[in-house]
Amino acid sequence: MSEVSSKDIKTESLWLMKGDCLERMKEIPDGSIKLIITDPPYRMTKRGKSCRPNWMPDNMGENVFNGKAPPFKDWLSMCYNKMQKDSQIYVFTNTVSLQEILNSSTEVGFKLHNILTMIKDTGMPNRWYLKQTELVVFLRKGAAYPIKDMTSRDWFTVVMPKNKNGKLHITQKPIEPIEKFIKNSSNVGDVVLDLFFGSGTTGAACMNTNRKFIGIEMDDHYFDIGSKRILESNKDE
């Protein structure tokens, strides 16, 4: 097993890349990615306060996003180029950023399959109804091939990771829906990309489902945490 450090980690089934996704994605061959699952930086309020696993400080201050979020259109355009001719992408977002994600994805060439709703066991107070859901924009490049399990619903309930159960990141997602996305939209041995890998959920899910994984993370702390988790899930290395 590779030793974890704040440097790239590369094995037969993994490529964990430290750095800015807009720069590091240039190293990935065009047309090589079968599936993308990612939870990007997005605005939490209409005033523009942003948050995202990679750069969110523990104290949750006035501006909880401590860094410059890459424009949606910039990284979506690169994703489009890196993906295979007929492939799919899942992007986590919220209602504040939904329109921008949809507009940007259309501009770069993606077609909308569906908008999935993740119903969480936790909620966030809001003046316009308690926030207890998160959205997943499900897009395609090329042909509209069906998912593997066509009984899958466009909504699903989850139990969110908790600190008492070893939660690694403030916006960490449960692994179960990620594994389902992977199984529905790729085959064993395919390459899956997460350009904001944070706590490493997508990478760990790929190891559990026998897919290859490319992950990018710019924060040293979360690169180390996520890489360790992914490597521990990689039973073949």
C-alpha cells in the first residue's frame, strides 16, 4: 500500500492528485473518463457566502468558504472534454446554485437526464422551509443510455455521517448513494473521476465496487485524510 503524504499517489487502480482541479485536469487524457461524481464548491446563500469540504474552516465564520471557488463553467467544460463519448456525470448542489449549474452544463454541451433529491436525516433552519434535502444534477455526454437499475428512484433517504461515528468532513456524503451511482452508470474496471474529493467518499466507493479512480484535492489536510481512507478501501493494493 502506498504511504499517504501531501503528494500525488498513483497505483494501478488509483491516481490521487494534489492541486487545483483546473490545472491538474489538464494531465488527464481527453475521452478517458467513464463517470464523474463530484461535490463542488457552491454558494450557500444568495449573498454569495460559499462553503465546500475542501476549504471550510471549523469555526464556520461569516465567510465559511476560505478560498476561491472555480467557476462552474470552467471545470464543467474540462469535465466534458475528459469524458468518453457516451458517459454520465453526477453533481451535488443546492437550490441557490442549481440554475447556474444547469446553465453552465448546457453551455458546455451536457444534456440533463434528471435532478435527484437526497433526503437527509439532518436539517438546516431556513426562513422558507426547513432545509432537509440536497440535489444531485444527473447529466450526460452523448447518447442517453439507461442506468443499470431502472427501478432506482429519483429521490432517496440517507443517514448522514456523524462526528460520533467517525465523520471526517463537515459536508461528507454517505457512501451508499455514491456506490449506487457508480453501479448504475459504469462497469467494473471503468475510470471514475472526482475533482473535489474531500473526505474520499467517491474514491472509497470506487474501491468497493472495483472501479478505477482519479481524484483531485487542493487542500493538504483533506488530501491526506481522503487519501488514507481511499487507500484503506483498496483491497488490491
